[in-house]
Amino acid sequence: MGYEYSHAEKSACGVGFVTSLKKEYSHQHLQMALRALRCVEHRGACAADQITGDGAGIMTDIPFELFGYEKNTIAVASLFTPTNPERKRLALRVFEDTFSFLGLKILEYRNVPTNLEVLGPEALESMPGIIHAIIKRPEHCRTSSSFDKLLYAAKQLTRTKEKENGISKEFFFTSLSANAINYKALTKSADLDKFYLDLQNPLFKTRFALYHRRFSTNTKTSWDKVQPFRLIGHNGEINTIAGNRSWAYSRERYLGLREDELLTHAGISDSGSLNEMVEALMYRSSIPSIEDILAIMMPPAKGKSSFYKFWSRAMEPWDG
């Protein structure tokens, strides 16, 4: 199968990944990741009902075969929406209008198959609407990279427009990509694929899977704060987060952006802020790869190379 295991790494801090070295799509890769996720249940926590977890999630390739589309023809927005019918209609109208303004056509909405019996009372009470929006790839987007960059611009503008229409903290992009998709919920590790029926489907094939399960240490958990986020899975505890956010807000003003346009200013975890800054560097700057971005943001304590010396003038470390 082309798997390689390391015997040097011993820690198990609630996040990990499975990947095919041959880049082969397989349902087995998803099953392996879900099994690994179950093995780090000890890193998470439960509410008083002993059923509601504080978050389990997985990031994979978009299962194009399951969704009935060819790769490189669409992107998928995985959305948490308001449950009130009127507010949901308003939120989706703003979403559609904003994406259409930027040349992004919504082909259809897909109600994500779920099993509500799996959820504990607390998770069920706060559960958002969960849908997939299938977005047509514009002809002028010749690459997935250019498509993702346009999707990011549309997402940020949509957040602003939703807020202007009174939809605040009710409409959340769980994932938005031409390549990857996230499934996450307030469940225990073993219940994630019981809740999301897609994860049981043999047609769900992926080359990789990033999984996450962890106790929420610095924020009250909620559906939107569950990881992985759109680009990363991260274990939190950023010691310098107040300073990092202050620098981000300053950059926001310097660039002439609206408040919340670079980083969300309130109600977000430190890992959530890290993800938003990674997104900003990925799609707003000319830095070529996420590997470089993460190296710049989290340099080694003794990093003395020319690379770290050069980038230290542009980005402060996000330490923790």
C-alpha cells in the first residue's frame, strides 16, 4: 500500500494524519484515519451528559465520486447555517449573491446525511444546519490554486456581507476548497462516522486524512471551533496569541480592510486565529507553499538560517 511508519515519534496529542505515498485514492485511507482518531479519544473531553464531545473532526480529499462530479470541475463549501428557516434563507441568499458577484455559480445544495441519534443533548441543542454547496469552477480559473484564491476572497466578503445583514456567528465555512473537505462535530471520536453517514460510504475515497481530537483548553467549545480548520489541525496553547492578534489587527488597518476581514476579532480560538492568518498568507501574499508559511509563523527557537532571518522582518513568531 506504500505506507511508512515512524518508530521515533511517541507522543499522541490528539492530531495526526494518514496519507498514501503513491497518492492513491482509497476508502481504506479514511477507515485507517477514523481508527486512529478513535485511538486518541483520551485527548478529548465530554460534557456532563457523557455523550457530547468537545470536538472530533477529519479533513480529506473531496469525494468526487460520491458527490457525482469530476475532479477539477467544482469546489465544495461545507457550511454550518442558522437553523431558523427565515435566517437560513437570508444567510444563503447573501452567500449566493456574493459568490455570484465574483463569478462563482452555486450549482446545488446537498443536505449532508446525518444520524441525530448519535448526538448528546447539549450537542443536539446547539447543532447548526449542515449543508454542502457545490460551486462551479469558472473557466478563467486554470488551476486549483487560482480557484482557491478566488474562493477565499468570496468567503471573506461573504462574512462581511452576512454581518451587515444581521447574520453574526451563525454562518460558518467549515471548509471551502477545490480539493479538500472537512467533517467535524461535537461528538466523541468513535461517533464521528456514526453521525456523518458519508464517512461510512465505500464511494468516499481519499489520498489522505488529517484527524483531530482534543480537550478545549482556552475557549468554550462550539461546533465552529471543532478542528480541523480549513487549512490546519493545531493543538492550541499559543502563548503569544494576544500580541499576534494585535499585529494582525494593525495589518488589517494598514491594508485598508474592514474589521474582521483579516482575523476574526472575537469569539474565536487561538488555533482559529492561526488558521485565518495561514489563509491570509496563502491567498493574499506571494509565498508559494503552506510549508513555507508554517515555517515562517512557527520558526524553531534556534533557527539561525538566512530563511528565518529574512522572514523575521515580516512576521512575528506564533509561539506555543
